[in-house]
Amino acid sequence: MPDAPLYLIPGTMCDARLWAPVAVHLPEAEIRHCDYAGSETMEAMLDALLDQAPAGPCHLVGFSLGGYLAMLIAIKHPTRFKSLVVIATSPYGLSDGEKALRQRNAEMLTRLTYRGMSKTRLKQFVHTDNLEDKTITGTILQMERDMGQQELIRQLLAPINRPDMTEELRALAIPVHFIMAEDDAMVPFEAVEKFTTRSANITLHKVTGSGHMMPFEVPAELAKIIANICE
């Protein structure tokens, strides 16, 4: 059982529903959720994260964009947190090409009506073995529909200028754990593995049989890793 509250930060176009399958396997944990929807800037996202955090020390657990935000806030306010758990993201900034693609996609969304994630796009997020599981894909698509087109534009643009945090993470005084899927098509496992093996204070946990959406695809395994980290 975790020895302090788990503060869970969702990823792009996700909300507390992301964590529901994991929470089932952590019945005794005290869980708090963060909601940064509506934030126009990365600074506003970080303000929301800090404002909603438990008053006492907690374990900071972030997924994808939420993992990136969790890294930033842990570096800025390390005494607020007992540990940092980063799921399915990297500490690196975006390349110029990635920034340009985000800008183009956001501009396109301002002109067109977004019809939701395509099957081709969904394959980038979910392991091929799980693509026909409607409990996974259906929830992903429903969260996206519920949060809406304008929120997608905000979440594409607000965190576009991401600093590289590798050196700051190496100097962080709290335990840092990365949980990465070997078959994640969005965040290459090898890039994060290279960083963590050169960082004495950072632990890497490798997950197999999952794509990017680990909280849906391997919730029991993810819960076990989180519980072991935070006990």
C-alpha cells in the first residue's frame, strides 16, 4: 500500500477515467486527481497541478503530457513530493519538426470540424493486440469527444516549448522512476533507456505487451509497479 497519497496527472485529452483501471488494483491507496483542462499555457497547466496537489507530501504520478508536467513541477517544488513516477514520456524537449507538426495540426483544427481520432492514429497509441478491445479504445475515443476540439488545440499548443530536463532530473533529491513500454510507438523506449542508464538516481521499469496507453492496456502491472515504488 502506498505510504502517502498518489497524485495522478493525466495525459493529452485524458481525464480521471484514464486511471480508473489502475485504481481498481490499488483499493487501499488514497488517490487524488489533477485536471488542467482549460489551461491556455504550460504555466497555467503547472499552476493547476500545484493548486490541486494534496497539502502534505505525496507521490507524483504523471502519464504522457502529465508525466512531462510532473517532471517540471517536481523540479520546481521537490519538497512537495515524496517521489516522481513518470509514465510513457521522456525528459527531452520537442524537435523543430515536432513543433512545426503541432502548429500545422492546431491550425488545421481551427478551420475544420474534428471528427475524432482515426483508426490509423489509434494504432500509434494502442498495441496491436489491444486494438479490438472496445473497453480500451472506446474510453480513449469518448474522453477525446467529451473534452472537445478546442481543448485539443490548447493541449497541442500550450506545452509546445518544452525545455530539456535531463540534468535537473539527475540532480533531483527525491526518487525518480520511469515506467516505459517496450512497444510504445509514441515515445521510443531506447531513448529513455539511454538517459536512465546514465543517471544513478533514476530507475527504469520496462513493460511489455503494451503500447503508449499503459493505464488501459496493462493496469494491473502498472498498479503493482506504482505500489512497489510508493510503499
